[in-house]
Amino acid sequence: MAIVRFVQYMLMGGLVSFYFFPIGFTFLPSSLNTKVILAGLGIIALGFDCIQRRAVRVPRALLGAIGLVVLFSLVCFIAVDVNETNDYSYASYYSSFAVWLLAAYGVYACLRMQHGRVDIPLLTFYLAGVCFGQCVAALLIDNIPSVQIAVDSYVSQGQEFFEEVDRLYGIGAALDTAGVRFSIVLIMIAGVLSRDPQTRRTPWTIALLLVAFFTIALVGNMIARTTMAGVGFATLYFVAASGLFRIIVKYESIKLGIWFGGLLLLAIFIATYLYQTDEAFHDHLRFAFEGFFNWVEKGEWRTDSTDKLNREMWVWPTDAKTWLIGSGLFDNWVYSTDIGYCRFILYCGILGFSVFALFFVYNAVLFAKLYPRYWGIFALLLLLSFVIWLKVATDIFVIYALLYAMGTNRNLTPATTV
């Protein structure tokens, strides 16, 4: 019975991974990835739920998000039309939004079937396990040629480029996109460990989540240094919520602090040992914490990527029209910049970017109200949304889509019935 349950949990973890880190397969059309497949599953699950309820229920809070997405897409479409370009990268954001929502609902329906109910701690356990697995997979792919050959034979994820730039990659987890999602999960781990009494009451859940935390913090930075944002925010959360600085310190806070400190020392010991004995790990660790090594060895905190960003990539509009509505150019890299703020404003102007930013403010405020115990998670996710745009043009709706799916059966707000 225990083996059957373990297999079920592994299958659920695989579904969550296919959602959180979508992949394509070499034997399927390039347009058919796991996110699209899960969206199809979501349509079936949503249809079944609507039949059971005998109504189509749309939470009013979700209608607000839909309105902002449609408005953003419309502004982007106007930018493309006014500038006579054919770059619809974000003019079709409503389509991406819908696919993420449906895929999230497919995952949620499977988790609900397995566990009966889905909440933030359960979601965090699965996401932590998935990210831990991606870190392990990245190390195996990098160190065992047969594993790399097997993955590359069946998984289509642009691995040729990853090898060209000598970067670690997992199964769908690579570059800044992976770093952003690792950051999301690190913040969620910190929030659940700090605020969920049931999790803090059980030593093995504390240990498992902290092992996942330090693995993601270490190997995740080797995959993408964007992970450091999550490490910083999560550590801030731990310190602020620890209760160790109060006059009366709770036993649970002391226990969590001991576990955190002990596993941190263990992680440092293992990393130091591998740094001195394994050449590949040595190089990856120096890449992951390049700023730290430069600070210790040269007395200055700098990295090659941040130097390039500061030297070459702050590109802004040069006329009022582009500042207002953008140039309608995003994907063709005519401006040669990775910085999210620059790319969004150059594409759809201040008007479009303001709506896009408001969309993430709306999501964070909404779920902070819905889950007041975890308001700190959503405050830091909002901060993360704005910080990552300093480096890359991506977003974190992947986590909000799951929360909207959870909220549809949790009375997110009074619903509109169609």
C-alpha cells in the first residue's frame, strides 16, 4: 500500500513538473508541449465540474484579472498597429493567460482527486519536491553522459544553446526562467515553514523542506543566478518571521532556527568539499556565486552579467511616442537588451507596462487577502515581480494561475453564474 501511494505521489509530482517547467518532446510537434497537454486536461476537468454544478461559475476576482489581461493585450495590439509591425509577442498575452489557467486547473483537479483538498502547504510541498528534483536532474545530466543522452533524445528544450554557453539544465528548467521559478518556491518554503503550525510541528516536514531549500539555493544558482533573488527574499522572510528576536521566544521558533542553522552548516560543508574535490562542481559554484568570489578575492562585488547589463542594456525610448505607446517591437531584439523594464516599455510604452504591472499588484493583493496567514509570501512575490524585470522580461503568473484554480472551489469571491 505504501508503494502504491509513493507511486501516486511521484505521478502527481511529474504532473506538477510538466506544468511548472513545461517541456516538448522530440516525437511530438513543437507546438505541443506539456503545458498545452495539461490545458486540454484542464478543459475536461473544468467541463466535468461545471456539469456537476449544473452551472459555469466564474469568480468575480478572476474577472478582474481577465479584464486587466485583455486591456494589456489591447494596448500591445494598438502599439503593433500604430507602429505597423507584426510582433504580437504580448498582444496575444490573453492566449498565454488562458492556457496557463487551464493547465493549472488540470493540475489542481488531479491533486484534488489524490488528496481531497489542495492548500498552500500542499502546493509548496509538491513545488519544493519538483524543484529539488530538477536540481538533482541537472547534476545528473551534467555528470553522467548516458543520462544526458537519454534526456536529449526525448526532451526538446533548446539544450543545444545551453551546452553552447556551458550552463546546467534540468528537464525544462534552465536559464532565468528556471531561476525565477526557483525563487517563487524558495519564498513559498519560507512562508510555509514560518506560518503553518502543522508543518512546524512535524520534524520530518521541516527537514525535508529545508533540504529542498538549501539544494535549490545552491544548485538553482548554478542553473540561473536569478535564483539569488529568491534566496535573499526567503532569508529575509525567515529572519522577520522567526520570532527569535522577541522577548518570549516560542519553542517552535527555536526548533526551526536549530534545523535551519544545522542544515545550513551541512550545506556549506558539502559545498566546500565538492568545491575542492570536483572540478565541474568547482566551476559551477564559482559561476553561481561569482559576485561573492570576486568580493572575497578582489574586494569588489561584481559579475560579468551585471557588468554587461549596466554597460550595454539600459536602452530607453528616444521620442515621446515610443515612451507613451512603444515601438511594437519585442521579439526581434533590435534593441539588444534583456532588461524587462526596457523591453516592455520599448514594446508597448508606459501605458502598456503600467497595466501589466497593475496586473501583478492586483494578483498579490487579492491572494494576500484570501490567505491572510501567508500575506508575507504575496508581498515578496510582488517585490520579486518588479525585481526580476531588472534582468529579464518574464513574469510569475505561473504561480498565480495555480492559486486561481484552487480558489475556484474555495469561494474566491462571490461568483458570477453563467
